Amino acid sequence: MLEELRLLCEGLVITLATQPSTVQLQSINKKNSENDSVTSIQFDAILQGNLQVLSGLADLNSLSGVIKKKSSIGLFISLDKAPEIEILVMQSQFKMKTASVGVEKFQSGLAVNVQVINNKKCLITVEV
């Protein structure tokens, strides 16, 4: 098969290289460094509000939401498809998990992913 590919490339006048060029290596390094800068942090959180709304949602493992506000109690998050449900990440949990990243990245409007665990708890994932 490799020989057939080589013959096809010769017929189409395409040069094959066994070593990547400097430009290709720089491009690969740039893509890898961009991916390294994304950090994913997970928080345990408390569900509050009318939880019957959750029964109408298809996938409780991957709900989108946003940080609504940040206060001395913790982070308040609302779901895009169920705004009547409020999710609370306690301040102690928040400070413990964000010590290495910095709390300034967590502002109102930041997108989060929510996974409902049970009728009281959920798992919040934030990429910063």
C-alpha cells in the first residue's frame, strides 16, 4: 500500500517528506502550547429550586450554564435550559480548588458544564 501511495504521489508530482519542516514543527508546537493553557476545574455544588424541571431535560450529565454571581457565600450558577434552578458552589470549595489558578478568572457570565448527580448535588466543570 505504501508503494501505491508513493507511485500516486509521483504521478501527481507531489513531493513526500520523511522529516517535518521547521514551519510544520513550529505550527505543531504552537497548537500544543495553546491546548496546554486550558485548565479544567471541577466543583461539588448544591442544587436549589424547583427540581421537577430537571425531569424534562434529556441529558443530565451535560447541561450548560453560566456563573450568575460571585459573593461571600460562593458562586451562584444558573442553567441555560432551567433558569429557575439555582446552583451554589460554596466559598470554601471554591477557594480550595482555585488556589493555583486564581479567582479573578471566575467572573459573571463564564460558561460552565453541569452534571446532575442526585436531587441535591451536582458537579460543575469550568475551563479556564
